[in-house]
Amino acid sequence: MAQLALTKPMAAAATLELVSRVERALTLFPELGDERVTLGLTASRGVDGLAYPSERLIRLNPYRRRMVTYFTIGHELTHLVQTPGLGLIPSGEVQCDIWTLARDALFLDEKPCYLDIDCDGRSWRRHAHAVRQFCVSAIEVRQRNRRYIVWLREQLAAYFNRPEPYQLGLFDDTHLTAAQQALE
């Protein structure tokens, strides 16, 4: 697992919970190897996070009203895997959202910023797992179709245009009732 180093300003501002969240997220990025990843503060309080792949540096904003989400942490770590970092996945913000959501369900705690999802933040929990599955499928589609983002957008539009799309929420039981299975 990559070793985490904090800048002096982040060391002064970070809570144990934030450091724990970043360390937990780092375990899901084995491609970063054992080298150091530096965690710093964002320069602007209006920015949730930034990444500097060539420096293996991510910056987070611990001054938000709520704890920095796993999604934000994962999104910034995913930038380290994109070009100009390791170059293992396509660069771009939408691509970063797709690969972050597909990587692990841990990153479903916040609606993505750049991938257009037709739900508000409150209803995100009901749809997060379905959107994640679409992202996983989109990455598979990319192997034969470079227009995978167009494909993904079409799938998401069809999903959200269904009458009352139902998906298990993040904290729902994994067993569907017979009535819910009949709807599927």
C-alpha cells in the first residue's frame, strides 16, 4: 500500500478520521504501489479536492460542513492513476468519476460531480449501486467501443426515465422482497 505523508498545514488541520479515510481509500489503489502519496490542504476553501499526479499529491478541504467524503478522496486518488500520473486510465473529469465509482462501493457516499446523474443528492443513495454497475459495464464496453461515455449516458438516461426506478440504497438489506423482484 502507498505510504501516506501529510504536508505541515494538513498535519495541523487533519482529523484522525480524515487520515483514516484516506488510508482506507489508499488500500483500494494497489497500482500506486508502496511509494509515498502526499496529502495537503486545498488553497481555496471553495474547492473540495485537487490532484497533482506528477507529484503524487492530493489536496483536500477538511473545512467543509461535513467530513470529506470517500468519493472525493477516491476521485482525487483516481487522478493519480490517470495521465499524467500512471496513465493507466483515460484522463478527464467524467472518466475520473466513472473509474472512481466502478472501483469500489466505498466511493458511493456522495453523488459524483462531473458524471451527469439525473437525481438529487438525497435520492442518490437509492440509485448509487445501479449507477456503479452502469460504470463497471461502461468500462467493459470501452474495450470494444471508445464511445463508452455516450453509451453510459444513454444507459443512465434510460434507467432514470423508467417509471419509479428502484435500486437498493446504500444501507438497505440486500434481499429483495417478492414484489420488488417482480418489478425487476
